[in-house]
Amino acid sequence: VPSDANQLLFCNGSVFDGLRFRPPGTTVRVSGGKITDVGPGLAAGRADIVDLNGGTLLPGFIDAHVHPVFAGDQLRRCDLTSATTLAGYLDLIAAYDRAHPGDGWVTGGGWSMEAFPGGVPSAADLDAVIPGRPVYLPNRDGHGAWVNSLALRLAGIDAATLDPADGRIERNAAGEPVGMLQEGATSLVSRLIPATSDADWYAALLAGQARLLSFGITGWQDAIVGHAHGSGDPLRAYLRAARDGSLLANVVGALWWDRDRGLEQLPELLHRRSSGREGRFRPASVKMMLDGVAENHTAAMLEPYLDSAGCQTDVDGLDFIDPDRLAQYVTVLDHEGFQVHFHALGDRAVRLALDAVAAARRVNGDTGNRHHLAHLQVVHPDDVARFAEVSATANIQPLWAAHEPQMDELTIPFLGARRAGWQYPFRSLLAAGAQLCAGSDWPVSSPDPLLGAHVAVTRTAPGGGGADSPGPFLPEQCLDLASILAAYTTGSARVNGLEAVTGAVRPGLDADFAVVDADLSVIAPHEIGASAVRQTWIRGQVVHESGRAA
Ligand SMILES: [Zn+2]
């Protein structure tokens, strides 16, 4: 029988269907880009055989919190993610300056706070490498930026400049700015940077998509679509790519809630949702950033942070959105059919988000909107069961739940032992009936879902766990492999409202697959991070194959 290019039969590997591993010998038939049959020993007939070679077929991963356009833009600029030390960063910055000479801004970023004492780098180090052109380099989590003296001068920032309400200018003992801006203070400089052109944003989106496809990611939720603290707006890039067919992934956009305004921005959000829907892109979510991050003490905590001597301070983090109005905002957004995607990191932010969802449910009933809370670094034990009660999804970034300098030196001492034990409580959430979805927050951390799965299962950083390692981080919160893979596929498809389209290996769904080179059904936990995606399929077509350029 001649083969039919429209028909494929995947065999000779393990199959994870989005919830569980299927029995050995399971095969998957695809026709016309859709899954038509899943079962043991299906006959090939006219289908082309795809040999899984003892690896694993999974639904394409769906990253429920990621910034592919900003990440792709960073890849095309001064990208610092490959270094880990001050000397390494300065080498990359000097090399970028040589390769892109001129007097324009040097931007990009991706440095890590743990490379600097107290997480604070200095303008003087940058000045030594680049004195003559302004430099603005956000750190890996995007909550702060390293700037040189020329950038400070152009922005008019000096000892007399007051901190903005939503941020902080790091200073020396004399009150002079040292070259690090936290949170909202970054926009004092970022607003001076020439806007990125539409053509550059489009190229950034395609660069970001190519990188995500190489990790088996076939869909995502873009966690900021809008002008967040001076950043660009990726909306037009998505529309162009959706129209010209170059957007291959299924994407939900989370429209940025401007924290300086209230409900007067609702008409704008409604307009952006209705006019911004095109092909595989749907801006159906609203992103509300409730707080900052723990490392710079801007995550909103129920009790204050400790100082380096373990004594209580009067700093308990920031509420970026007025807590007295949050429930009203969320109730109105829920009524308008928006999903709300919260950035909630500290235990006060988590509680405020759950309270707001509960208020919306009381007024509106169950609208079916799948509100979700991302990051969940510190969750008060009283709030763990409330996720299921108010039907809020826990959007986890598993890669962060490990002992690393950022955790051990910049976080645990300032939370204290009791609260440090409430971090990233994935297993408790699952046991309490919470729906889970998963994401990477790339470019904050690697987009590789297998690295995320490695940490979720072992609570140990990939490559960690040696003789001198600190051991697993809160090992009682380990997930089993099927649970984290389910969060990264079925769970994220559900939060994107796409469970009838993708996210599972089930007849009727699109043939969106990640093929991993190892048999994940029998893999030793500490080897998960060493496995890799060999092939990525979307609607029955190969869109990435390892060894070929992305
Ligand atoms: Zn994010």
C-alpha cells in the first residue's frame, strides 16, 4: 500500500497522554493534522511510520507564563543570560559594544542578582567598560535594572531625586544613586530609550517562538501584552504573525492592567480584546501584577521581612494595585468575561488575589473564567485549600523551587525559617485539590519544561545534588513526574481555554507533540533534566528537529 503523507503512525516509544503514561506498546495515529486513534498496536495501513526510538511522545508543552517577545528581543540585543559573574557580564557587554559600535543605548539584560553583593551592581563597573553611551540592563527577573552613570545623568537622577511610590533608587551612604533601580524606578530611565520598531518586535516574536519550539513548546500564555513599566507592546507583532501564518503556536495574551489607573481603562481592554483576536492569537486574559519579588523585599508579605541579623524590619513589600479596590476590579473583569492572570509572589499578594476571586465568584457566580495565580513563592498554609474552593488555578514556575544562591542568600534569611518552609508548596496545593498549570517565566529562567519537571520532581537544581550540595529544597513538596507533565500540558491547555484543541494525546485533538529522547515512564528522577526534546510537531507537521537550526 502506498503511504499517505496525511497519515502518520507514531510507534516504538512511551506515550504520555496529558494525564498519565499509557501502557507499553501504545501507538498514536494522526490524519490530516489531527489525532484519530490512540491504542496498542494499531495497524500502519497507508500511514507513514514515525519511529519514536524508545523515547516518549507527549502533548506539546504549553507554557502558562512566559514573555517570548521580550525574550526574543533580548536574544537580539546585549543578552547576558550566558554569564554568571561580574567579569563574565562585563566581557559580554564590552563584546556587544565592539560588535555594535555607536553612541546609542546599550539595552538587553538577563543578569542574575546573586552575582553581586546584596544583589546590587554598580554604575562604576559599567562606566569602566562603557563610559560614553548610556547603558540600561534589566536583571533576569525584570524587576530591576543596572544602569551606567551616563544613563543616570540623562535621566536627571541624583542624590536629590526622590524614590517613586512604586520603586526604589539604590543609594550609597551619602544618598547618591549607585546604578541600580528597583521596580517602578526603572521607568525613570527606560522611558528615555527609543521605542522598538514594529519590525523589530515582529522579529523578536519569531526569534522567541523558534526558541520555544526547540523545547517542545507548542502554545503559551504571554504574561504581559501591553506597556508594562515602559516596555513595548507585543500586540501588533502577534497580529502580524497570526495574519501571515508565521505564528505556529496557540497563544493567549494577558493584557497588561495599568496599575496607575482604575476601571477607566476597561473600555481600552475590551477594545484590545475584540480588535486583537486573530487566528491562533487571542488576548483573552488580563494581567494584574500585585507585588514584586522576594529578593528585593518588594513581594507583599503578611508579616515584615527580617534584616540580615534576623530582626524584624518595618518593610513588608509593595501592593502595586490598591488592595481596597482589587476585589471590585476583578469582579468587573470577571463579569466582562476576562480571565485574570495574577502575579502573586508573597503571602499577602496570594491572599489578596484569592480574596478578589472569591468576591467575584460571590457576585457573578461561576462564570467559567479560569483565573490563575502565578509564581506562588510564599503561600500561607491557611490559603492552600482556598485555590480549589474559589476555583483559582495555581500557575507554578517549578524551576525556582531549589536551593540556589538567590534562594539561600537573598531569600531564606530575610523570610525566616517558618515562612521559608511555605515556599512553592506544589504538593500541598495538588493534595488540596488545586488545578495546576505550569510555566517558565522565560527570560527570567530557562524555558525548558524538562528542567522545570526535573526540579518539580526532585526539588534539586539540574546538575545539583552532588556530595557538597545542600540537598533537596522542602522535599515534602515534590511532585510525581506525571503530575508536573500534566500541569505543563493538560493543565496549561485548560487555563488557556484550549482543552478541546490541544494539550492531550486524545482522538479529535490537534497533533501537537513533543518527542523526548528518553523513556520518561521509567526514567530515574535525577536524569529528567538531562533528557531533551528531539522533535516538535504542530498539527501533524514537524516544526523543530534537534540538530537542525531553530
Ligand atoms: Zn513574568
